[in-house]
Amino acid sequence: MLPPLRIRAARVIVTSPGRNFVTLKIETDQGVHGVGDATLNGREKAVVAYLEDHVIPVLIGRDARNIEDIWQYLYRGAYWRRGPVTMRAIAAVDMALWDIKAKALGVPLYDLLGGASRDRVRVYGHANGADIAETSDEVARYLEAGYTAVRAQTGVPGLAKPYGVSKDKDFYEPAEASLPVETVWSTPAYLRQAPALFEALRVRFGAEPLLLHDVHHRLTPQEAARLGKSLEPFDLFWMEDPTPAENPEAFRLIRAHTTTPLAVGEVFNSIWDAKDLIANQLIDYLRATVLGCGGITHLRRIADFASLWQVRTGCHGATDLSPITMACALHFDRWVPNFGIQEYMRHTAETDAVFPHAYHFEAGALFTGEAIGHGADIDEALAAKYPYEPRQLPIARLEDGTMWNW
Ligand code: CS2
Ligand code: MG
């Protein structure tokens, strides 16, 4: 039997090696420690306060072996359930506790979850460019680097800052300034450009590469249905977030008009956001993450539920999820029977140095490595060299000034 692992101390570490990350470190009286990610892009300090004021005080003295009970305590015990702040705080605790337990048992996390269903995790990379030609060259670069799945986003004529296009081609980070940058959006211009992009990509690269696209919540259900239909000849792996995710009913109309696979859920916090979309078979891939959805304990329940309707996973993996989330996601992906794909936006060298990790990229896939626990940690001395920098996500307005969905 594993001896009790009393939580002796817990603390929050905020660091900004190129972008902000919030990390929770939990220490036990047996000397084993674990780390979890609590980053909420543009709202980092809200989660710091939640953890420091309301979570850490109730963790001290608890037995870290009881991951389930601690999850239930933090979820049910909050009374004010769900939401991005609460669920990220719970996720950070949960990641750290799975890390501790796997380390105490001397096994890599995927082993504790039920063992490996696959030896590698297929990932998709992010190609983007100012226009179709540049985006196409970027896709070529990803395919040459070994990727077999690529998300493609392109500039739209007349729009200065469309979603998903960045100056730095390797490290996309939309949270650029301390106050939200204002961007302009035009749905008609976008709807002319997106099918032309995928037509050009299929002509150049043929049928084989998996191609993905993120609409980033910008369309109405009718517009999304039209886009899905016009993309059908180009055989997308998925069309992501076609409409704002808070209204599952919108997906009925989209679904009724197109066979383009649909992915949604990077902003979801719990099974309650996803359950109607899944049970009514309105989506194909679920973008929920260990970070957004209260950790591994809750995400694996969602995945099991989704498997009943053949909905597969496609975990969010943007740069605002730290390497600790990526490590947990990869162990989850290695186990989960209904795995679809994993998003992978590379972190900068500074971020990778602050968060040493056991996973690595090779031939279009990420490998968990065989380190015990989830295999990621934080170098606190290095982290201290990068103080917090206030940054917020941009906002979007229509050309006449009307607020829109970024
Ligand atoms: C995006 C994210 O990766 C994705 O699919 O939608 O980059 C999203 O914009 C960021 O995570 C926001 O912080
Ligand atoms: Mg997205």
C-alpha cells in the first residue's frame, strides 16, 4: 500500500518567459512534489487569487493520494460551480496530485490511467500567412518538418489582423499588449477567402495531409453551414469553433447542412458544456483540455461519455497552456481510447527551459517519454528571472464598430 502523502505546502508561481504562466506546486511530507498548470490567458491573476485565497488553505494536511475526493471537495465544496477561473484552479491541483501519485508509485502517468493505447500522439501544427501563397508555403514547411496534420489560417484582403495570422511564424501569441488590441472583422471577406485557401492547398499537396481550420467563433449558424458546405470538396479533418460555443443549439443547423467534421470546446469548463453537443451527435471532436476542464479526473469522464457517441478527443494545445498541461495532455492522449488528434503550438526556448519536460516531437507526433509522474516540472530559479507582464487578448469589431467575437 502507498503510505499517506500529507500535503505539507503549496504555492503559486507566476512567470513570464515570453508569455505569462501560472503554476501550482504541491509538496508532501514524503518529499514527493507535483506541479500543475493554472494559466488563464489574459486573466492570470484571477486564478492566482483563487488558488492562494481559497484553495491552498484547504489543501494543507490532506492526503494527496485521495485525488477523487479532493476533486469533489473543490468542485462541490465551492458551491459556485464551474467557470474558467474555478475549473483551472481545480485543474492545477488535479494535475499536481496525479503527478505526485504516479511519482510515489514510480510509474509514468499514462500507466496509472490504464496504460498506453498507442505509442505516440499525432499532433497538428499551425501554418499561417498573410495571404494564400504564404500560408501554402508555411504548410509546405510543416510537412517537410514531418507533420502529417496542419491547421491553416490565412490573411483576408482588407483585414489588418485576422484571427490566427502572426508575424512570428513559429510562436503564435495573440495576447500582445496590456490593454486589448482592437481588430476589425468582415464575415463576407472571410467567407470568400477560406474556401479559396483550402482549394489551393489540395491542388498543391494532394489528398493525403490532414488539413484543419479554426473559425474562432466568428460566424452565425447559417454562415457556418454555408462555409462547411463550401469546404466539403477539400476534405477537412475539422472545422473548429464555427459559432460561439455557448449555444449548442446552433450546431443543429450547421450539422443539418454539412458533412465537414466539427470540433468545439477549447473554452469548455465541464461535461455540462459538452453533454448536449455530444449526446445529440452535433460534433465529431471535442477540444476540451485538462487545463480548462478541471484536470485529468474530469476530462477522462467527459472522454468516456463522448466515446458512447463516437466523438473523439482533440485537446486544445495553444501556447497559453504551459508545458505542464502539454505533458498531462499527452499522457491522457496516450491512454484515451477515443483519441482523435492533439494540437501542438510550440513554446519558445525560454518557456521550454523554465518548464523542463520529458516529451519530445518526432515525425509528426509527440512522445510522452517514460519519466515517472507527468514528466514536467518548473525551474523556480529560472522562473524568477521572468516577472509577470500584464497582457490581454485582442477584441474584434465589425467594420461599422459593432463589437464581435474575437
Ligand atoms: C486557438 C487558441 O489554438 C486554438 O485553437 O483557438 O489559440 C486561442 O485563441 C487561445 O488559446 C486564446 O488564448
Ligand atoms: Mg481554437
